[in-house]
Amino acid sequence: MSGRYWVETLGCPKNQVDSDKLVGTLADDGMTPAPSAAEADLVVVNTCAFVEAARQESVDTVLALADAKADGARLVVTGCLAERYGDELADALPEADLVAGFGVPVTLGRRPAPDAAKLDLLNLPRPPSASPWAYVKVAEGCDRHCGFCAIPSFRGRQRSRSVESVLHEVDALGAREIVLVAQDLASYGRDDPSLGAGSIVPLVEAVADRVERVRLLYLYPSDLTDALVAAIGATGVPYFDLSLQHASRPLLRRMRRWGDGDRFLRRIATIRERYPDAAFRSSFIVGYPGETEADHDALLRFLDRAQLDWCGFFPYSEEDGTYAASLDGRVEAGLMSERLAEASEVQDAITAARRRALVGHTLRVLVDRPGVGRSHREAPEIDGVVRVPQELAVGTTFEVVVTAAVGPDLEAEAA
């Protein structure tokens, strides 16, 4: 197949990895990237279906690209929305020439035969990284049963890659920083007897032997063992992205989640004792069924005491087939918005203060693009950045002195 393609990616970093795999497949088919969707012969939308807002964004993007594409160009919808809703989505989006679930070659007809060969996206090769950093997905699916999450219903059970396949991809990408991702990263290897529980530690160590920086995203707090903390600290990137979701113990149990605010605070404190420069990120759901004012106050107290560097807050979204969809105690939308705004306001002040505290400090940054770098405190595409002199070469690391904090971003000059 020849021609030009355009791939539009929505959702999380794991989706970006899937898109990179598709790009590699299209390149093997003889296709080349187009400058824009309007100039492509094939337009692919890799959708997200995590929450209602993401689903709506995916549909809106499909419709917008259907209008923008050239006459005769094919429009393919893939990713989580396609996998979760399949034929229902195909019927609702006649603008699409193909609605293709995970691993269905996007060059097939609208509804592939049931026995059509599927691609193993997890282990497909991908092109070298176009930036100094790259995501690497080490596992697919999830074995947990969190009350709010529908991901296991369409991503399936956890399936870990071999260490060899991960390292081969790391070598091929040629990036200075590798960001390891999975639905449940710390559980890597638990599903495979040949790897075994705790396999994430030797994997991190093996990747760290190959690249300058290793960063981990999406760590379930109960799996943050001392060995894993030590492995992360040894990489020189003490960045801890903890999937906490809330701080109220009763509400966390309704979420079918482990832990509580006090446990989380103790763990964070022990990590900071060992790595004073550690950076912490987490995400929280506001308005989960049954959330009371006391629960919300517990979250606000936790934020004040934890002093996390970065937080994301999300309104609860009811997902078909999840445990939470059957729960009583719905939180009214207006109240949910108020709580979301209150939590965000508290955390914004904390983040700003922690960024201001870095003024005058020397940081080692990786330059991602002209004038933009990141220290160990900033994950790509998620957190703030460090504004650096334009002449610093992309793809190299430099020591810089922070001169100012502007919102979530820092300004710095060469040390």
C-alpha cells in the first residue's frame, strides 16, 4: 500500500505508544507521513474511552477530521473507543470507513472477517524516537478491579512483555530518557511465571544501564516496595507517580482501592527522607458515589500535608459495567464541580510554592526542543517545563540555574 497517512492520538501516553506502533506498521506498508490530515490518503484517529469527556472528545475529533480530510481519503477509528463499543460505534459514525479494535490492521475493509489476523501491538516495532525522550509500554491490560474503572473490560488481563523485547525497543528508540508505562506498572511480570512478582525492579535497572534517564508512570501505592523505591532513586530520577485516587479510607474501600491518607503520608515521608529532591505526582477522583463532606475534607487535609509537586483532579464519570455504576450516594454535578475547584485551588497554590522554592537552585535539564527542557521533576507532556536559553542543543543535558517561576514553569539560565 502506498500513499500518505495522518495519525491523531487522544488519551494517555499508553495510547501514544500504540500510535507509534501503528506508524511503524504503516511505514512498513510503504506509506509516508502527511503534513496535515487534509493532505493524507489515510486518516487514523486513536481514541480514548476512559471517561465520558474523553469519549466525547474522541467523537468530536472524528467528526472534525471527517470534514477536514480530502475527498477519497479513508478515515479509520481505532483505540479504546473502537475496542469498547465496536459495531455500535461503527453504526453511530458512518463518516468512518473503518472502526478497528486493537491490533486490527487499519488497511482492512470496514468489518474484517472474524478470522482475520490481528497485529500484536504490544510487541510491534516502532520508528526511532523523534524527541530526546520516549514512552515504552511494558505491559498491556490490568488485573485489578477498581470500582470506577472499565479498562480491564476492553484492555483485558495484564500481559507483560519479555525483558528482552522491552530492551530491544529501548535500544531501537535511541532516546536519552525512557518513560516506562503500563496500566499497572509496578505489577509488571506478576502474570508471567518466567518473570515473577517484583520483576519491575530488574527491568528498571536494565533500562537504566542503557539510557541516561528512566522515569516510571502509574504506580499503585501498595506495590511501591523499598526495593522499587531504591531502584527508582538509583536511576537519578526520583520521580514518583502514585495512583492514589483519594485519601479517605472509607471512600477508598468503596472504590475497591488500598490505603488511606495516613499510609500515603508515611510512605511519602520515608521516600523524602531518603531522597530529599524527590518529586511526587498523583491523581484524584472527586465526586465518587458516597463521597461525603468529611471525605472531601480528608482529601484537602491530605493535599496540605503531602505537599505533592503535581496533581490531577477528575470528576467521577459513571462507566457501564463497573462496580461504581451500581452504587448509591450520587454526588450532584454542581457539588462535584465545587469540590473539584476547591481541591484544584489548594493544589495550585502548593505547586506554585514548590516551584518558587526552586529559584536560585541548580538543575540538570534534558533539552526537549529549542528553549524547553526538563529536570527530574517534570514528566514530559504532563508537568510544567524549564524554559532555557534557545542556544542549548536539543537532546543534550545541561546544568542551569533557576531564575524565576511562572505558574507551573521555571525560567533558567545556563550555569
